[in-house]
Amino acid sequence: MSRFSAIARSVCKWLWYHRNYIIIVVTPLALLPLPLIYPTSEAKCGYAIIIMALYWCTECIPLAVTALMPVILFPMMGIMKAEKVSIEYLKDTNMLFIGGLFVAIAVEYWNLHKRIALRVLLLVGVRPSLLLMGFMIVSSFLSMWISNTATTAMMLPIASAVLQQLKATEIQAEMRDSQNAAQDNHAFELEIKHTKQEMTIEKQQDVDKEYKQEGNTDSLPESRKNAMEEKYDLLTKGLSLSVCYSASIGGTATLTGTTPNLILKGQVDQLFPGNGGVINFASWFGFAFPNMLIMLVLTWFWLQFMFLGFNLKQSFGCGVKTSKDKDAYRVMREEYRKLGKMKFAEVAVLVIFILLVLLWFTREPGFIDGWATVLFNKEGTFVSDGTVAIFVSMLFFVIPSRLPSFRSYGYDESGKKVKAPKTLLNWKTVHERMPWNIVLLLGGGYALATGSEVSGLSKWLGDILAPLQKIPPFAISLLLSLLVATFTECSSNTATTTLFLPILASMATTIKIHPLYVMLPCTIAASLAFMLPVATPPNAIAFSFGKLKVIDMVKTGFILNIIGILSVNLGINTWGYAMFDMGTFPLWANATNVQP
């Protein structure tokens, strides 16, 4: 029996180690009866989508490689011609994504994001609640423009340095208080004097240095030591979660903040070509930014309750008051001082960044004619947000990183004399930092959406979901947002939106509700992956940094998921309802892109 058990364990281990190969081979073979028994275009397209969905969820092969499968499957099954499928992989939305990433890379390369972060934290202060608020504000703002992962990776070391200093200075204060209390006791005072006689001044200084730098609690009373360790463990967990959660929340505020937002724009333009640019940078920001603020405030209250309690007098405070606060403040000020004065390159990147945002907002704001309409007299349709992003990002490869000078520019890393200043960005830097796989993921999503329309699968799914017409629209939106938020906990948010949005679009057109009424909240819900460390890279970084347990993230993230779903549905039924005229079924929703 024991031998049989050992063999069974060995087989199970072998299967687990080779699970990716098994999934790759078994999945298409197991699903093959679907297109063979029902040789319709809908079944063939469904076969391809199910395979891709399983590959995406299990990540048995890289996500970007899975996204290329329509190039193979759709022509072989007679759903679309090969050239039609290939065209889907480089749409205008991909250009918007690439241009936005050029800006993000420039901001990171010249450390402008760190300067912004430290400047805001110095303004906010270092009291626990203010510190929590400061890190959330900075993380959410930065993640609106650069990747959530980069934001989290940059902010957590800063949080670590500040917390270590807070802990060390509090221990120093406790030690001083203990010694002062001991001097009031004559018998103990004699013991202290005797001990000090045995210890040289040099050793005493070494001990003081150790307490200050390491935050050592060994010489504190046991009860006080445990209380302090527990306090800073909670504060570390709270700050870690605040950074990763606010990075995910901040990414929802701008069209380029996270990939699902761009997928929505691409899918809407792909499925409803006559929509007139209903989703652009300005319209998205007008809806999503207030929603982001609401989520951020509620998240702060929840994290405050979970990790700091509601003794606001003690944890909130105002300004820098105690020596402990001053020492922690000094750490941040020293980090900011190390950055030095703003270089010409940083100023140039900041100006280009502000120019990009202004051009995005004023291109076609909606309530008045934008500059694209005034200058080109084409109602803004010839110039898109992607055009603006590529134009502005090209400036990084033109503008020098230093002002031209007749004097020497110094020497490079290899010791050669620099005869001319380098530009703000070079292609080597971009190539190393650009996540090219996302471009293929976006393209794969557009190919799936078009294939679903051409094959008739979208219409079939819409007919299946037609009974939902009896349910109030707000309830449909709420339930679907909950479904997507749950699904994204165990799947990539990119894969989740790619799979769900075409289905939601066909359902909306079938039951005659505004497509954005369900597509928009579900897109934001796909970014609400708060419960598991594996749900999103920021969660994984915070989990490894903050001494967190899975249950800590689950307890905190579950409530935040509910907060996020309620918040986005509040937005879609209030200011979003008015912005996008959700009360009427738009004419453009009837005209879908079904060209094979």
C-alpha cells in the first residue's frame, strides 16, 4: 500500500511539473468535437476563443503568444482572411499605448517620478495617517501616467526607509524614558551607575548607533517590545497595501493608465465604428477621475480602520511635532536632497508631459470644438489621441538632455569625451523598458472581437442573454461588475477585458441598452484585483515587501472590491449617465463592424 502511495505521489508530481504541456496538448483535442459536430462559423469561433481563454487563464504559454493564435485559427477555419486578421494587431489604440509608454519611460529614466513623490511626501508630513494618505496620493497620481508595477516598486523602498527611521527614533525615545524612570529609583540608579562604569564611552556610542540604525527592541521591556513590534508590523502592512492598491486605483483614472482602459476604447471603436469617438482621453478622464477619488478616499478610511484604528488625534495630527517625526522627515528630506537641483532634462520632460496632457484634453473635449476640429476642419476625426501621443513622444528623441554649450560636456562611462549632448531618450533605453508584449495582447483582443462579429458568435451570445432584458439595467451592471472583479482575481486583467467586452457589447445591443452602461464599469472592475498576491504584479511586490499573509490581503481586499464595484456603479448612474447619455440607445450601437 505504501509503495502504491509513493507511485501515486510521483505520478501526481510529474503531472504537476508538466501541467503546461498537458494543457497545451489536451485542451484543443478535448474541445475538437465542438467544431466537428457543429460545423458553423459560430462554433468554430467559439472553439478558438475557449482555447485562448484557457491558455490565458493558466498562462501555459506566454500571454502575448496566445494572443497571436487568431492569425492561425481564424484563416484555417474560414472565419477571416489572414490579411484581415493581421491588420487588427496595429490599430490606433496601439499607437496611443506606445506613445503613452514613451512618456512614462522618459519620466522614469530621468527620475522625475521620484522627485514628485518625495516632494509631495515632504508637504504631507510623517504622522501615520498623513503618511498613509501621502503615499496613496503619490502612488495613485504616478500610476495615472506610468505603470502600476513601476510605481509600486519605486514607492515601497521609500516607505521602508521612513518606517525604519520612525521605529528607530521611537525606540530611542523609549530608552531615554526608561533611563529617566530608573534614575528616580535610588537602588536601580546605583545599578545603572555601576553598569555605566563598566562600559566605555565608545561602546555606549556603538549601542546608541545600533538602536538608531537597526531599530533594535531587545533592551525594551517585553510587553513594550511586543507592543511596538505589533504596531510597526501593522503600519508596514498598511503602507504596503496602500501603495499597491492606490497604484491599481490610480491607473483607472486615465485612458493610458492601465491596459483594460485602452482595450475598451479599441473594442468600442472596433465593434461600433460610427461611435464618433465617444471614448477619448478627455471623456474617460471626466468619468473615471471622480470615481478614482471616491475609491481612494474610501480606501484610505478602510486601511486606516484596519491598520491604524480610529484614534485620529494620535495617528493623524498635523505637521511635524515630535523628535521621532523630525527624524523621519529628515530621511525623506535627505533622499530629496540627493536628487540635487532639477536638471535641464527633468524640466524638459516635465514640460513635454504637461504639453501632452493639455493636447489630449483640448483635442476634442466635447462641449466645444477642440483644436483638431479648428485647425483641420475635419471634426477631429482625422487626428486622434494616438496621433498626439506619437507626435509628442517623438520630441524625446529630438530635444537634447543638456543645453548646447561651447564648453566641454564631460566624459561618458567609457571615458570618451562627449562632443554633443545625448537626446532625452534613445532607442536602446526604450527597447529595454518597453513591454512590447502588451501591443500583441491588444491586437489579439481586437482580432477576437472582429472574429466574433464576423462569425456571428456575438449575435448568438446576445440572443442567449436576451432574457436579461427583464432585469433593471443598474442590476445588470452591478452583477456583471461583480463577475468581472471576481474573474480578474485569478486571471490577467488584460485577458479578462479582452474576453468579456465583446460579449457585453453584443448583449447590450440585443437588449437595447447603451453599450457603455455595462462595458465601462466592467472595464474598471477588471482593475479591482485586490484580494490575492498573484492577482496583479503590484500585489505581489507588496506581499513580498510588507510581511503580509494571504489572509491579510483577502480580508482587506474583499471590502475594497465591494467599495470599488459600488463606486463605479454610482458613477455610471449619476455623472456618467449624463456624460454619455445612458438613457437612450445610441444609433451607432446598431452599426457594427462585420466585414469578413
